Amino acid sequence: MSILEDQKPNSKTSLAEIGEFGLIEQIKEGFPIQLDSTLRGIGDDAAIVDYGNEKTVISTDLLIEGVHFSWSYMPIRHLGYKAVVTAISDICAMNAVPKQIMVSMGISNRFTLEAVDELYNGMKYACEKYNLDLIGGDTSSSVQGLVLNMTAIGSAKEDQLAYRSGAQENDLIVVSGDLGAAFLGLQVLEREAQVTKVNPNNQPDLDPYAYLIERQLKPEARVDIIQLLKDLGVQPTSMIDISDGLSAELIHLSKESGFGFTIYEEKIPLDPTVIRTAEEFQINPITCALSGGEEFELLFTINQGDFEKIKANPNLTVIGHVTNKGAENYLITTGSEQMVPLRSQGWGATPETE
Amino acid sequence: MSILEDQKPNSKTSLAEIGEFGLIEQIKEGFPIQLDSTLRGIGDDAAIVDYGNEKTVISTDLLIEGVHFSWSYMPIRHLGYKAVVTAISDICAMNAVPKQIMVSMGISNRFTLEAVDELYNGMKYACEKYNLDLIGGDTSSSVQGLVLNMTAIGSAKEDQLAYRSGAQENDLIVVSGDLGAAFLGLQVLEREAQVTKVNPNNQPDLDPYAYLIERQLKPEARVDIIQLLKDLGVQPTSMIDISDGLSAELIHLSKESGFGFTIYEEKIPLDPTVIRTAEEFQINPITCALSGGEEFELLFTINQGDFEKIKANPNLTVIGHVTNKGAENYLITTGSEQMVPLRSQGWGATPETE
């Protein structure tokens, strides 16, 4: 996380001093166009992208202070980085490659130019890492707090696109990376924020939780998995990114395809830090994986014939299979081998403590 | 305005009852896909648009309660309509045709499902009128008030696109419709809101201001002008929509092209209601036209050779011409024929009272 290490800016320029157009000018200078497919970026009424015979894929995400993030644990530069990741993860979830982003921002007058700079520095770091152009957006004052809207644009050939609805009977269910860490990272950060509120001199040792905190504050979009699947010659039959928890995403794929999904508790990939910290918080680690959001891992289905191509890859884990048309969705528990029906969780729901 | 007449919904369903996915499902049903160029709409991780050999044009706008609109005069259905108009006007300003929109919405818990329905009804009415597909977005709770982000997507052939930077020496400066009405409509509505605050039984006679209020509450995007210019065989050399006032937009075109712009006070198109009401408010009507935002008329430049094609059209007015490279921008006043330098106005600035 060193490059994104939070710097406390010393100078304080009010946004009124620089003005809306000054701010846009400054953003434009910080994000020069890099991609051939960007025909026109910041500075006109609209941006223009060009993918020749490829399809344009577009997604938009709204992030609101106090709902999606809190300054008590989120450094502003990390927020910029994470906002980009959140946006492009949806493009990856179509098996497409993200190329451009647009950023709309509502800022209250308690923000300084330096704070906005930090936000854009985080975005710039993400744009460089993921090879993206920032091509436009909107800036506005806000009555209270920060509001961000991210629009992500990408491309894919038509036969490479993966919809939520494409899963077929007997397909294998695959997940990238490991799950539950981002949720537990948030629990750790919120606990420390509470302690610091009571004792401002609190100097917590967060080293044991470094992996969890990084997953929460600086998650990654799995653009690498999209490339990996292309390299392996695997076309996913359906795909989604894990933003609301594994359980909710499986139910989406099941609902859209019309097939039942069955997964195995013992197959769900968990980092040792997740298992250890879940125990400390007295939460079942599987519950963290099933219900914890903001993982940005990819969940997808593949034809059984493709199993040989992926089985040796440490980034991919087969966690179950697609069952019959109209069947329910189940988790098969370890040991007792019970079939537990999978349930979705709604708006702002969090895993329950045991 | 009859179809958009505000209906007071009787039933009150909390959004928690229906949930995020229920709300998305309901929005999806209300906006069936109409266009061939919409490959995939609501319900996957991202929407997909397809313009074959045309270019994809994309813009995004953020609207925040208390900044861009106020419930004291804005019926929620009109807000939905206006939000769509605001978004697609930027696509028109590229001389492109708007085709799809994406809507992200942050809603506080004081909103009912019926209020959200009214908002989408206004959007639906705009989508039908302008032949648009609503293809996706994001829904979220908000801490305070309503936050909307609109992303508009359109298409044009590459040689039809009009950039802000394209104006050439001696080009004519043209504006569609008339100016200043939306600004004065806001003044009238704010005055009535103040009176109603003091006397809740206030029954104002708004008929004399109907045109102004309609321009404020139910503006239109000039998609018709894009078609008209095509029909007339006129390719604008540069173009912008008037969202921050004529003066600010002229300065944008001047800055991007590097040429000076000179306009004539007597040529600026004003509706008689604007002249009469400006007098009542003791504001110069030209000031309303120069500085009043949210007109959504198109400001563009054309080659002098195209003058014959447009001169008879009541929707288009030539207001001046492009001067020399690096020259200043001027308003030539009527009568005294003084050259007054044009100035831009910043964030949230409004015309000064005389």
C-alpha cells in the first residue's frame, strides 16, 4: 500500500478560489489520454469512445459519504482508488475489458482543493495500474458530504460477453481469489475507529490484519482474470462480480439462468487470516464469505469440458455445480453434509454474529 | 404540461418493504427496450450498446437536492423529466443523437415507493418522447435528500460530430430558440415559494408566467435541431448547449477554438414574456440571457456559406460572428453600440439585479 500511503496535505486552498472550470482544467491535466479507443475525453459536452467492431460496455455506480464510506477509517486517496475499482469490476463481470471512466463529484464546502487532489491521485493511480482513460464527468457543490458517481466503459467482442443468464445444467461454478476478507477488514477498521473515539491516543497494532484491511481499503478489480480466461481459452457461460456477497450473487445467476446452484462449504476459498479473525469476532468465516460484500472477485460458470484448463490455476477455485432447471440453491455443509438453502440479503444487510 | 401534471400519490409504501432488487425489477418492467442499438439493458453487471460503425458518445450529470433542485417548487415527476433532458442535451451538443440513459439514484428513507414511481414516470415520459432506452444504473440509500446521476449515451458518424473547438474565423454564431426564460421561471417560482412560506393559503396566478415556468420545470433538449441541421445539410463547425448562460458558453467556444466571438445585443432572441417579467423583477433581460443557466438551447457556429440554408428558419437566430485568432469576446450594445467584454460566471453565480 506504500504508493497510496495517506499524505496529510499542508496547504489548504478553498475550491471557491480555483472555481469549477479551474478544477476541471486541473483534472484534465492530470489525466492525459492514453488509449486509441478514446476519441475525445474531458473538455467537451460529452466524451467519445470508439471500439470499431467491438461492443461498448457501460456501467455506473453511485458512492455516498456516510453510506458507502466513512472518513473515520477511509483515507481519501484510497477512496479514489476504490471508486475506480468498484466501477470497472462491473465491466470485468461481463468478461469485457474496462477502458475508460467518467467521474461525477458533489463536494461540500468543507473540502479543500488538496483533499480533492488526493481523491484524484487515488483515481490516477488506479487509471495507471489498470490502463484506463478518465474521459469526463461533472462537478458540483453538495449540501452535505461527498457524493461520487463513477461510469465505467469497456469493450468486448460479442461472442466473448458473459451474461448473468448463460449458466447451463452441470456447468461448474468457479470463483476467483478468496472471500470474506473485505468484510472482516471493515469490522477491524470500525472497531479501531470506536476505540480511537474513546481514546484518541490509541495506537493499534494492525499488522496481523494487514491483508484484511488492504482488501477493504484497496481492493482490486480482476481484470487479470479476464485476460487469464482468454489465455486459457475458457469462455465463461455466465459471470458476475461479488459486490453483495457470494450468496446474493449465486442467487442472481440462478434466477437469471433458471437453474439451481449447489456449492460446497469446504470448497469456498478462505485466507488463513479470515479464519483466524472471524474466530476473534465470533463470526462463522463461511458467513463472511456468503454475505460479505465488496470482494470484487469474479463468480462464473464454465462448461465441465473446460475443467482441465483451469484446475491447476491457484487463482481459480471450483466451488460447486449447476443443478436442474428450476431447482433451489444450496450450500452443502462440511462434516454433517446438510443441504442449507442459500438466502439473499437486502440493502445494507451485514452478516449476523453467531 | 398536462401529462406531467403533478399527481399526489395516496398510497405510501416504504422502500424497505420492496427492497433494492424489488425496486430494480419494477424499474426494469417500466422501461422495456425499444432500440436495436441496445444490446443489453437493466439486469446485468453493465449495459451494452452497439452502433456498428457510428461513434458512441457518452456524458454524465450529477443532480443533488438543495443544489440543483428544491421541492418547494419542483414536482418530483418534473424532476425526472428534467433530469433526462439535462443528460441528453449534452449528447445533442456534440451534434449526436441521444439513444440510451443510465440512472443512479441515492434516496433517503423519507422517500416512499410512490415518490420514486413519480420520479420514474417523469423519466419514462421523457424516454418515450425522445425515443430513449433506460439501460441501467445504481440504487442506493442516501444520508440526506435525493441524489441523481444521469449518464447519457448517443451516436453519430465521425464527420458529423461537432466539437467545442471547431469554430473558424468569420463563422456565424447561431442560437436555437430563445433565452432567459428558464432563469426568470426560477425567479417566479422562488418568489411564490417565499410567499407561500409566509401565507400557506397563497393562491398565486401563475398564468402570465406559464411559458417561463414551463421552461424551468419542463425544459426540452433540442434533438429536433440536430435533425433539422441534418435535413438542411448544415454541419456546425462547433457546438455547445446552454447550461451555464450564453456568455459562459460563448467563452468556452472561444477558448477551445482560439478565436474571438462578437455578438449583438439586438440579435439575442427573447420571448415577450421574458422582456415583461425581467422588467417586473428589475433585471435587464439581456443579463438573463447572458447569465441564466438551464436553457438547454444549442449554441453553434456555421460557415458563412451555410447562411442561406438557415436564415428562414424561425428556430435559429444568427447572433454574431467569429472574429480573429486570439481576439477578445464582445457584446455590441444596441443604440450606443458599445463593445462590452463578455465575462463568464462561476459556480452557482446568478445574474445581478440592476
